[in-house]
Amino acid sequence: MRNAISRSLAAALLVAGSGLAGCKVAEEDEVATETEQAGSKTVAAALAEDDNLGAARDALEQAGLLTLLDGVGSYTLLAPNDTAFEGLGPRSGKLMQEDQRPVLVAVLREHILPGHVTTAAIAEAIEQQGNSVKMTTVGGGQVSFAREGERITATGPSGNTVNLVGEGASAGNGALLTLDGVLMPAASAERSADQ
């Protein structure tokens, strides 16, 4: 019964929350098949299994958002790899300080999308639209996906652009996609992190 409810919720979130304008939405049985293939592994568990995402895992834990990715709700995490966090330089360490927790939460919420979104679905939506597609993050910002040659890029609320790396991973409660950079929130939150 619980799996049936989870499948229905995942399908509903795909339809209502994905925001991939013009994208063919997967049928409920396709979502159910993906969910069954992913088993009972959660997005948080998939994150823990990837050795290149330790900094993202630590940041989500510090921000108190890891439990969201371990629950029954369906979410897609756009996880910056360790190199992406290193690219922030000293700002990365500063974001992990307790007094910067609100800024860290704001940054990480821009990396979480409602529903189960795959790289293939993003690529198909871009092809159908002919340019880019936008999604609203859990933080309320917009992430735009576009194709540049063979790469799929993601542009965050502050205008910085990063690349999707690899195919990602499916989980029973969503998906995990890897980024080679950190999407920053609107300028006001970013200024707080720099101070």
C-alpha cells in the first residue's frame, strides 16, 4: 500500500511540480517501474554511496536538509561534486559555520527540485522547447536547463551556469543529478555569505 501511495505521489509531483514546460510527463506505470528498479534506496542513501559527493552530503547534514532526502516525498537533488565545493575557496568553509546556517540552507534549497527529474527528461524537454527549460526549486528560485553541444547546463537564480555531469542516479524517492559547480541563490543571500 505504501509503495502504491509513493508511486502515486511521485507521478503527481511529476505532473504538478516538475515545471518542465512542454515535456512529455512519464506515465504513472513508468514512474512505478523506475521506483521499483531503484528499490527502497533513498536520495540520501544514493548520495552517501557516491565518493565524489562528500562535501554535498556534509553540507546537507549541517543544514538539516538530509532528512528531507531520506523521507517519502519525491525530490531531485542537484548535487555539486566535491570539486565544485572546492571551487568556492574560503567561502565553502565559511558556509559550514553555525552562524552561516541560514545562508547554507538558502544555497542548498536552490539545489533541490520537487519530483523525480532525470537527465533524459531534461534533455527531452530541451529538445521539445528548442532552447531552454525552467524549473522552480524548493527554495523558490528558478533553474534553467539548456544544451551547449553535448553538455546540459544549469543556470541558477544568481545567473551562474554549471554543467550536469554523468547520468545521475534514481532512488525510490526521487533522483540524484551531479553538478560541476554550485548554484548560488539570489544576490542578497550570496552577499551574506561573502561578509
